[in-house]
Amino acid sequence: MPETADRKDDHVRIIEEEDVETSGTGFADIDLVHEALPEIHRDEIDTTTTLFGHELAAPIVIESMTGGHPSTTKLNRALAEAAQRTGIAMGVGSQRAGLELDDEDLVESYTIVRDVAPDAFLYGNVGAAQLVEYDVADVEEAVEMIEADAMAIHLNFLQEAVQPEGDVDARGCLDAIERVADALSVPVIVKETGNGISRSTATRLADAGVDAIDVAGKGGTTWSGIESYRAAAVGADRQEQVGKRFRAWGIPTAVSTVEAAAVHNCVVASGGVRSGLDVAKAIALGARAGGLAKPFLGPAGQGTDAVVDLIETLALELRTAMFVTGAASIAELRETEYVVLGRTKEYLAERR
Amino acid sequence: MPETADRKDDHVRIIEEEDVETSGTGFADIDLVHEALPEIHRDEIDTTTTLFGHELAAPIVIESMTGGHPSTTKLNRALAEAAQRTGIAMGVGSQRAGLELDDEDLVESYTIVRDVAPDAFLYGNVGAAQLVEYDVADVEEAVEMIEADAMAIHLNFLQEAVQPEGDVDARGCLDAIERVADALSVPVIVKETGNGISRSTATRLADAGVDAIDVAGKGGTTWSGIESYRAAAVGADRQEQVGKRFRAWGIPTAVSTVEAAAVHNCVVASGGVRSGLDVAKAIALGARAGGLAKPFLGPAGQGTDAVVDLIETLALELRTAMFVTGAASIAELRETEYVVLGRTKEYLAERR
Amino acid sequence: MPETADRKDDHVRIIEEEDVETSGTGFADIDLVHEALPEIHRDEIDTTTTLFGHELAAPIVIESMTGGHPSTTKLNRALAEAAQRTGIAMGVGSQRAGLELDDEDLVESYTIVRDVAPDAFLYGNVGAAQLVEYDVADVEEAVEMIEADAMAIHLNFLQEAVQPEGDVDARGCLDAIERVADALSVPVIVKETGNGISRSTATRLADAGVDAIDVAGKGGTTWSGIESYRAAAVGADRQEQVGKRFRAWGIPTAVSTVEAAAVHNCVVASGGVRSGLDVAKAIALGARAGGLAKPFLGPAGQGTDAVVDLIETLALELRTAMFVTGAASIAELRETEYVVLGRTKEYLAERR
Amino acid sequence: MPETADRKDDHVRIIEEEDVETSGTGFADIDLVHEALPEIHRDEIDTTTTLFGHELAAPIVIESMTGGHPSTTKLNRALAEAAQRTGIAMGVGSQRAGLELDDEDLVESYTIVRDVAPDAFLYGNVGAAQLVEYDVADVEEAVEMIEADAMAIHLNFLQEAVQPEGDVDARGCLDAIERVADALSVPVIVKETGNGISRSTATRLADAGVDAIDVAGKGGTTWSGIESYRAAAVGADRQEQVGKRFRAWGIPTAVSTVEAAAVHNCVVASGGVRSGLDVAKAIALGARAGGLAKPFLGPAGQGTDAVVDLIETLALELRTAMFVTGAASIAELRETEYVVLGRTKEYLAERR
Ligand SMILES: Cc1cc2nc3c(=O)[nH]c(=O)nc-3n(C[C@H](O)[C@H](O)[C@H](O)COP(=O)(O)O)c2cc1C
Ligand SMILES: Cc1cc2nc3c(=O)[nH]c(=O)nc-3n(C[C@H](O)[C@H](O)[C@H](O)COP(=O)(O)O)c2cc1C
Ligand SMILES: Cc1cc2nc3c(=O)[nH]c(=O)nc-3n(C[C@H](O)[C@H](O)[C@H](O)COP(=O)(O)O)c2cc1C
Ligand SMILES: Cc1cc2nc3c(=O)[nH]c(=O)nc-3n(C[C@H](O)[C@H](O)[C@H](O)COP(=O)(O)O)c2cc1C
């Protein structure tokens, strides 16, 4: 079994067994203002939105997670079938293994998603660090692998810095992103993986022509935390220590959403999004959609119905939030009144 | 036993057995300023106030709760006898069952209140959602049922949204309210049931001609919490989950009181009011009176004396607060100095 | 044994046995700024101050506590001997019993203080509520009883309101105070007993000609708490309940000190002062001295040496605070730099 | 064994056995802003800095700790060997014992550092209180003792005030410092020992010509705490009590760093610095380097490798912070974006 694929396996196991979530997204500091007289029918609220011209039944995204190991085929199948059934978007995990290794079973762990979800909005995933070595044709190959509707490029330098074997050369990434954004046949999303994107970085990405920014801020899954456990397992004490130290590093998701939305009109809020209410808050703060990764992992293991069930709960929570704020559509939800309190208020005030 | 009445029974049982109160009314963030030299006699303080021309011995309201099931007759009797004895106001629970079902025992659960409280200020209760289907004559019937001094129309759309069988059509409510406010023989109070009323909604209600607004804000009884328990009991997992998620949804009572009082001169503060000191704070914030529901439920089960006892304790707490702020009358209490701290201060600052 | 004297006995017992202290003086929100280079000799710091022309070795006051029951003679003896030895000020408890009852043993519980402390600054104590009934000659009698250097008039209307038998007529107090302040042979201090004095009340007292204000703010001994225990013991449920409800009522001592010092130049800070560091903070906030009651009660029971020991610890803490802020005198300490944080900062900002 | 040396031994033992750390440096209120696209190679980040023309491999300082007792030779050897190996700076503990006592073993506890670290940046240590009695030649002797690259003068008057035998005469220190700063052959650092240096004191030190200021603020090792334990051991109750009372006295390290850096361009941040991330924050706030004392004590007891290991972990944490803020050099780190939250924000706002 090649290293890249094995690593994915390690990660999934650690995420299932250890405490790999932080807190502090800032959503608890956001209060949507109750509308006692909504004057709408809950069941006629329109939760649809569009992403690059593709309609989603609800502004909910299953964030990039797995693929790259035969054992993940089952997970991706469940996620994709559920996306197909419910009409939401889904990303696959890093396609590096699929691109670099020549193993049919492994490649199937990605291709399965399009097989079972012919109509869903599916997007691919490559790392910015790898991008420097790829040319656009390689990325196009990743697109084709799943007939992707878009391609996500992930930024995860803190994670790389904690991995004993991590790729810590971050030079040239912005150029590489610009190159791909320019030439690729599908829209490009740039995403973090749990530490957020600042206003100035979002501006640079907007200038580079990326089509969407997925903030993946602080408060949910912590990759430095995960790598710290993995380092501990192989006796890499220093990495273990550094991973712990940076466990809660990053820009809180609510803050990052506000900052990115100030400079880009297609922002996905993720990182610790844990309910349809969080999704509603993210949209009120300016996001186009909310994304969740870890909460889908358990249900994916149980099968498609469990994933569908989670999506429907999220959708009903979102719909309920829209109902009691009187928002008949996602566009209205973006304009709903809210208050920002506590540390998140302080954070935003400091950043102005 | 018809459904509506049974539901009321479920509710009362859950409220007695489960944890159905949240926190965060904001009253803990309000400090009335001590007056070391009050220059008044405590026992000559005038706690009377008027509601629609009717004098109350104290600005304390027993909020809308029961009726609609024969088993509640005893509760309403105790509450009404106590209101009569102490000179405060009392509302009955939703009269829907009384209007829609033809059952003498059931109707008696409402009519008992006027029988035992010929002089008390008593007000009826209908839901805004039902109102759309009623014409004014139906509401007038509810008035007559208890010879009501006023009629409360409740807004409870979050609760409806959590109920599996809930009425989630909120369209036309404002028009229906305006229609009733215009034509009814008695004043109309519009009330929430635990999620509060914002400044803009209060403005719409004022424009519709309602005579009073009862904010019933966040921090006391949580109806999404209650419906969550009820959903759990019938295995409605998704509703259970949504109910939990919105358990603490709403505008804190102190905030809602300030907002509503900014646009309407007859505001009742309720939702988590738990003492005469809270009532005093509410009045300093601009309310005409303070209302309590859940705290009266236990005493009502024990009988009239227990209810009277609670009212007298509340009244003495209020009187004591007036004494040590040097307020000789409710009008003076409205002008007393106070400070707003913490999250409530932040909330109000954000909303300005 | 007459009622007044017995009550004093009850109080002392409850204070020794129950939890009768609140928190929230605000001193924890005050940080004196460290001076790493004080450029003074600690042992040459001058901690003396004057009160009405009388020099105190340190600006520390043993607040009004006991007297009025033969069992308290021993306590007052220890306190007075210690005041004499250490050169600080001391007040006796309410002299009402001494004035109204004709009992030699009882009177001795007051007179003992001057017997054992011929040179100490000692001040008497009468209640504002009683004052209305007394003429100046009666108060003069209280002065003579202990050859008082000043007379304290206490305001304790919250306590009275919680006592089943309390005197809740607060009318005419300000006039009575003005009358006494005008005519008495010694300076008049007006003091609260744990709920603080606001800026506006301090202004009225200043206008009435009182010579000092002792704020006795919120955060230390709670008299509503104490009376609540006493009410419980006699089965007065409603008073017990009201006492609990107002347990933490009042203006935080730090806030009250700032407010009173803004309008009067002789302010004693008390109410939850628990160390020489608190005294130093109070002086930086504008007080002339800091006073403590409850902390002296235990040592008083043990005897003079224990009281002296506490005073010397307080004095050393104060001296240490002066040393590390570089304040060579009390006048310099009043000008030392400090920061105000948290809720106290909010409170003061709201009151400006 | 002479007193000074024994005292050092006591201290080390207490620090190892008791809880002698406070919290509240303020670093937890500082958030460096994540840079998702750093565009640098982690391993090419330049962490070097210069101190008085001497290059350090990283801006990390082993703060003044031991020497003066034969048992500390082993500790100083390990610390110095590690400083030599890793290229960071190190201070020795107070050289008073070395200067005043004629004991070869004891002197060796200092001289060992230069023996094993011929190239490291090493600095000496004398107390400001002693300085008044020394002339420049005595201090020069201390420099020669370890061929020091600089001399630290410590300010520790709170500690002295808690010691039963402490030197509490702080007069003339500033003059003495100025005299030494003027005439000494090496640069002079003035340092606190855990209570911080205010902006105004830093200004006075800058005017006196000192070359660097080491703030040693509140939040780490507490010397009043340590002396409180020592006082307890000898039954000095009052000192024990005063020590406890002032346990958390001082200016938070983050605040002190900002204040000192506003008026001096060579500030070392210390006092509760506990990671390379704290060092990074300190530099962003304006410090030239970060220093740690207590965290090195345990490793020093284990030997050189343990100390090197800690330094390398600190250095990697710092490097990681630089990587994920996109800072390619210490100069860039000083310009990195950060937010200040909570109490530290309030503190700084109050001090402006
Ligand atoms: C099991 C798992 C695997 C992940 N793999 C990838 C990945 O391959 N590529 C990527 O861009 N992000 C990956 N992520 C990060 C997520 O896409 C997301 O940004 C992050 O977990 C924060 O969201 P969460 O708090 O909802 O988990 C993964 C997350 C999880 C939990
Ligand atoms: C047992 C119970 C029954 C209630 N029934 C009604 C009702 O029928 N109609 C209504 O408008 N509100 C109803 N309410 C809501 C209350 O009137 C009130 O708005 C809410 O409970 C908040 O007040 P509290 O925190 O003091 O309980 C009920 C509350 C309780 C506790
Ligand atoms: C045992 C005891 C008796 C007291 N008796 C009196 C009194 O007779 N007259 C008075 O003015 N205050 C009296 N006080 C109030 C104190 O003078 C003081 O204002 C209050 O206790 C707050 O200070 P502390 O928190 O340090 O106790 C008494 C306090 C205590 C603890
Ligand atoms: C064991 C020990 C001994 C110390 N001895 C000295 C000393 O001799 N001279 C000095 O200036 N500071 C001395 N200090 C203070 C430190 O240099 C430093 O300023 C302080 O401990 C705060 O840093 P920390 O929180 O990282 O320990 C000592 C600290 C410790 C822990």
C-alpha cells in the first residue's frame, strides 16, 4: 500500500477515535434576530441556491474528505448517493493518490461518486503544494476522473508543518493557483482545511481569479491536532508537541467568513459548522453556502440513508431558521438582521 | 379526548417533569441603582398601575397558560381566585379547544375564571395562526366565554415548526391581527411565547393598532425545548433534534422589552421573569408590567393559597425594589436609574 | 433581655456560622500599576493620614459593629485596645440599645472602648431611622457615652425591609441628618451598611453638610442575607425569600467609592474590603481610608493580640502596595496609576 | 554555607516542589492572524536576530537563574552547553554570592558557563539594590567572571518586600543604573523578575541609557509566591500572608511588552513565556526576543540534551508560527498582523 493512501487511512482512524475538534468558530457569538411574525409558509420557503450556475436544493456542502484508499470507496459512495438524492454539493478528498498511483481499486474510490451521483454537483480536490509540480493537464485529469463540476485546491500548510514528512515549501502557490484558475475547464475553489483565510489572502485569491473561497476556519476539525496524534504514534515527540501547540490556531470561521465575503462574492463557510442553524448564520454573515466535513464521516460509515438523514436534518434546521427570521429565500436570509457579541465582536472590531 | 386538549395535557406534564427553562433573559445584566436615602415609607409605596383603564394592585400578570382540558379547571380556578384576591391580571390559555370543541366540561375549564374572579382583569387567548381562519365574531365568542377584559393573540411559530403536526403557515397573520384589533369589543394584546418581539415587529404591530405587546422573550420557558421532548416521546427524531437546536433561540427578554417599549407605550415583559425584582427591572426598562407563566404552574396545582402566596412574595419583592430605589410609584420606578452590563449591553449596542 | 440587644446577639451568631458574604466589590477589576523602580525605602513610607484633624497611623478603619449586649463588651474591648495600640480608627455598633435601655452592663459594652483606648479615634453610631425620633441632645448623649471623636449615622433600609419587625419609614432622614450635622459637637459620618451610596445620594449628603461618607458598598457582608437567615429561623418565609432575592443588591464598593469621591472629599471605602491591597486600591480610587467590619469579628473573639495582628498585616499589605507603586505617602497613593477592567469598567462607563 | 547561597538553594527547591506560577500574561488574548498562503519555504525562514551586534540563531533567551551554590554548577553547565550548541543567549543568576564570598566551588558555578560556551551570548546578573553599594569596578568584576557579553541588573523589590530579611531600600537605584550604564564595558540590560515594567519606568530607564529592557511581567514565576512558601517554612506568618496577597501582582507580560517597546527599541519579553508561539506573539508586539526561566529548570537538571531538546522545540514552534503567518524573517514577524482581545485589550485601552 503506498504511503499517501495509508496516510488517509491513519487520518480517518484518528478522527474516529480521538478528540480532533476544537471550539471557537464564533457562531455562538452570532444571534439571528427572531421574527415573531414571519408572514411566510415554512414549507414554501425556497432554500435553493446556485453554485456556478448549478442549482443546489440547499446551500449545504459535504466538504472534501475521502478517496485514495479502497476502503474509502464505501464512504464516498454513501456521501455521493446522498448528495444525488438530496440535491446538495459534495467534494472528494485529495486526488493525489488517484493521480500519482496506478491502482484501479484506488481510483475507483473517487470515480464511484460520479457513478452513483450523475446529477449532483461534485468537485475534485488537489493540494496547492502539489499544484506547483502539476501542469494544468494533470489537474484536468483530476477533473475528468470524477467529471467534476469544479475543482478545489486546498491550502493546509499548518498540517504539512506538523507532519514529520510534510511538504513545507509554500512558494509559488499563488502563481500556480492563478495558472489553473485561468486555464481549467471548470471553476476553481480555493479552500483552507481548518485555519481560515484572512481578508488580505482572500483579496490575493480574488485577484488571481479563483471562482470561490471556502474558508474552513478555526473551530472544527483540527489538522494540527490530528497530525499530533499521528506523530505521537510514530514517536515523533517534537512534531507531537508542535501539533498540540497549534491545535487551536487559526481565524475563527465566523470572522473568516466575514473577511472573505468582504472581498469575494462566492464564499463557502466551513470549519466547525455543525448545524443548519450554523449554516443560516454563515449565510447571514455573507456566505453563499455552509460546508461540513467531520459530521458526515460517521453517517458515511453507516451508509447512504444515514447521510441523507443528516442532510435532511440540516436542511430542516436551516429552513426553521429561515422561517423564524422571516426569510423566504436564501437571498433574503443574506439580508436578515443579526447581532455579533463577545470575542467575535472584539475580533471583528480589531480587524476593521 | 380531542387532540388539542390532549396536547395541552402533554405540555403541562412535560413542563412539570423536564427541564424546560433556558437562561439568558438579560435581567442579570441589569442593575438598578441603590438609593440609600429613599425618603419614603415602604408601606405607602403605590404599586398600582392601570391596564386599559383597569386598575391593578401591582403590575404583575399571570401569563396565558391553561384551559381546554377538564383537568385544567382546577388550575384555572386557583389562578383566578388568586388574581381576584390580590388584584392582579390573569390570562387563560389558548381558547381554541373551547371554541372548536363542543364539550361542556372542557369549556368550564375557561369559564371558571370569571365565575371565581368577577372583578379581576382577565384576558382571553387565541393563536395568530388560528386567527386567519376565524372571523371577528369567533374571537368575540372567546371574549364572551370569560367576559374577557382583553384578548391576547399569541405568536408561536417556532413552537409550531417543531411540532410534527404544527401549523407552519404564518401568512396573513398581521392582516388578521389588524382586523381583530380594529373590530373587537375589547383591547388586543399580541404576545410571543418565549422567543421575543423585535423593534421592527413591534412597530408593525403598533401600526396594526394592537393595544399592548407582551414580549415573552428568551430566557424562561422554552417551547422548542418542550416540543422536543414531546417529539422524542413519539419517536419523531428529526423534530426532536430541531427542537433541541432552537432551545435557546430568541431575543433576550430584557432586550426585547427595550426594543418594544421604544415603539409602543404598553409593553408587558415576560419570558423568564422570576421575581418581583425582575418585574422592577422590566419596568425600569420601559415595561408597563411583568408577566410570569411557569412559576405559577406548581402553586396552581396546590391551590389558591399557594398562588396568593407567590403573588404576595412577588409584590413584596417589587415593593422592596421600589423602596431601595426610592420609587414611590410605578411611574417613578419607570424613571429610576439603572445600568446595563455584559452581553445585554453589547446586544443593545449592536441593535442601535 | 430587651429585643434590640438580643437582635445584636442573633446577628453576631449568624455572621459567625453562616455564609453572609457576597462578592463583586469590583476591587478585582482594579489593577494598580507596578513600579519596578520605586526609589523609596519601604520602611520610610508614610502611611499616616488625618481624619477631621486627628492623625491615624494608617488609613484603616474598624467599621461599626458591636455593643449593646453584655456579651459584646469583650469584643469591643479587644477592638479598642488594638485601635489604641496601632493608631487606627474604630467605630462602635449602633448605640440605640445604650441610649434606650437602662442597663449598666449593657452600657459598659460601649463605654469600655474609651476606657481602654483613651487616644484612639473612636466614633459612635446611630441609625438614620432612629434619628428622626431623637433630638440633637440624644445624639450628643451617644457622643458622650464613648467620648466620640465623630458620630456615624447608618443607612440600612434594605436590612430594615427584610426584618419582619423592621423600621421601613425612611421619610425625613435627610432633614434629620442635616439637623444633626449642623448642631452636633463632633463631625458626622453617614454610612451605608453594605449596599453603597450613589453619586446623587452623596451629593445630597454633601449638601446636607455631612463631614464624611462611608460607602459600605456591595461585595462584603450582606445584611439582607443575614436577615434572611434570621427570618428563616423564626419561620418568616416571605422575608426569608425577599432577603435571599436581595442578597447581592447594591452598588459595588469600587464603583460607589468613585461616585462618592467625585462629590465629597472625605470618603471611607468599605463593604468587602479584605486586605491592605484593597485599602490601597480604594485610596487610589479617591477614598480617604478603607474600612473593614466582618474580618475583625473573629480576631475580636480571640482577643486584642489577634486584632493587632490583623491590623499589622493589613498595614504591611498597604505599605507593600505603596512600595511597589512608588507611593511615599497616602497623598501620593491617591495619585498612583491604575486600570479599571471588566464589569467595573462597564459599570463606571454606564454611570458617566 | 553562607546565607546568600543557601537562599538560592531554597528557591530552587521550592520552585521544583510548589505551585509558583500564576497566569494572566495576556498572550492568550493575542491572536496572530493565519496566512493560508505563506509563499515561503518553512526551512528557509531566517530566525536569526542580533543582540548588541551578536547574532543569535533564534530570538530566545534563557533567563537569569542560577549560580552561587556549588549544586548549581551542574545546572549552569547544562544551560550553557545548550546555549553554545543552539546559538541562543543565556543569563546567569545573581552574581552577588560570587562577588561577595570567597569560595572557589561557588565561583565555579558561574565561570563554568563561559568554559563550556566560549561563543554563546552570555550575560551576568546583579541586583539594583546591591548596585547602590557597588562601584563600577565591582560590576566589571562580575563581567569578567563569565566574560559576559552584557550585564543584567535586576529589579525585584516586591520579592525583597516579602522576604523577612529583604533589602527594601530602593533609593538611588536609577542613579546607580545610570552610572553603570555609562561606564561599563558591556551593554546593560535592566530586568524585572516577574512583575513587569511600565511605560513610564521604561522611559526613565531609556533616559538613563540602558541598552535593553527585559520586562519579566506577570503571568509566570511569582517571586512573591515563592517567598511566601519560604516565609511559611520559617514561621514568618505575616510575610507568608503578604506574599500570597501579592502573588498575582504586576503588569501582564503582553501589556508590559507593548509599553516598554513603545519607548525602547531593544525589549526582551519574559515572564510566563511558555512556548515558541508566545515568543512569536511577543515579537509581533514589539519585542526583540522572548525569554524563559522556569521552563528550563527541569531540563537543566536532566542535562544538556534535555535543554537542547527544549530549545529546539521552542525554535520549531517559533518557526512554525513564522511559517503560518508568512514571516520570512524576525523583521517580518515584527510587522505581522495580530488582534488583541479580552482583558488585555481593555488593559491596553485604559493605559493609552
Ligand atoms: C476525514 C477528513 C478528511 C479530510 N480530507 C481532506 C482532503 O483530502 N482535502 C481537503 O481539502 N480537505 C480535507 N479535509 C478538510 C475538510 O474539507 C474541512 O475543510 C475541515 O475538516 C473543516 O471542516 P469540519 O470542521 O466540518 O470538519 C478533511 C476533513 C476530514 C474530517
Ligand atoms: C404550561 C404553560 C402553558 C402555556 N400555554 C400558553 C397558551 O395557551 N397560550 C399562550 O399564548 N401562551 C402560553 N404559554 C406561554 C406563556 O404565556 C409565556 O409566554 C411563556 O411561558 C414565557 O413565560 P415564562 O418563562 O414565565 O413561562 C404557556 C406557558 C406555560 C408554562
Ligand atoms: C457583626 C456586624 C455588626 C454590624 N453592626 C453595625 C452597626 O451596628 N451599625 C452600622 O452602622 N453598621 C454595622 N455593621 C456594618 C458594617 O459597619 C459595615 O458597613 C458592613 O459590614 C460592610 O463591611 P464588611 O463587608 O467589611 O463587613 C455591622 C457589621 C457586622 C459584620
Ligand atoms: C529558579 C529561578 C531563579 C531565578 N534567579 C534569578 C536571578 O538570580 N536573577 C534574576 O534577575 N532573575 C532571576 N529569576 C527570574 C527570571 O530571570 C525571570 O525574570 C522570571 O522567572 C520570569 O520568567 P519565567 O516566568 O519564565 O520563570 C529566577 C527565576 C527562576 C525560576
